[in-house]
Amino acid sequence: MVQELIDLRQSIVEGRYQDALEIVDELEGMGKQAILRNLESFLVRLLIHLIKNQVEKRLTNSWAASISDSVRQIKKLNLKDNKKSYYIDQDNWSEYLEEAFEVAILEASIEVCGGTYTPIQLEEIVDKEQIIKTASSLINFSYQYSTKDLLSVIREYFINLPGGKEWLERRI
């Protein structure tokens, strides 16, 4: 990116404005790709903990914190600087969820039930449709609620997860 900035400065100094605009477009694309990679990493993290929750039929403080933080980070990263539009619109998550699910299965196989399942076995056990539906619901909250209200809404949603009711009762 440093080289692109040097080239941009040089293009402006030399009056090559079309070249400068092309470099600006390239920098915008690089920035968007970096944000999408960060979004994907939090999406994978979210899915890993939803997979662990579904298979082990329990919710731990650590998993709840990770799920909540993943959704919160997705909300923050997804909102463009203009605070009016998003990098990924609310109804465009399915492709990202599908791709992230494959990575999440691989990573979750290391942790679920102490790593006793291979990724192939874990994928056979997991209800992928339900995991993606749950992740979509949580992500949708990021569009519907303010950052201030988001965490409490997610906590309330935990009652819908396996072991969520028991987890919430322990928290009171």
C-alpha cells in the first residue's frame, strides 16, 4: 500500500489525474478486501462457537462471549464510514456463510468434544441449515439494533440455543 501512495502522490504532482484516479480505485478495492477478510474471520469464529454449542448441547461463558463479540465486531466492521451503508447488505450473507461454514467445520473439529471428530464426521453430525439460520438471525440483529442494545438482545437470544436456558438461569 505504501508504494501505491507514493505512486498516487507522483501522479498528482505530474498532473496525471487519470492515473491518480486508477490508483485511488485500487486503494479502495484493497481496503474493501481487507474489511471483507476481517468480516470473514469473525463470521468463522461465530460459526465455530455455534457448531460447538449445537454438538455439545451446552453454552459456556466463553462461547457466549465469543458469539456476542463476533456479532458486535461484524456490526462495527460491516458499517461503512458514511454510517448509512454496508459492505455486505443484510440479504447478501448466504454466500459468505456457506464459505465460512467450511472453514468453521475444519477449525471446530479440533475443539468439539475434545477433538474426537474429523471434519468429515463433524459435518455429518452438524445440522448445517440450523447453524446458518442461527448465524443469520444473529447477524440480522446487527442491522436492527444499536450497538448499545445489541449485546442484551443477543443474550436474550441465547435461550434459543442448546443449553441456553440453563446458561441464562446460572447468570441470574
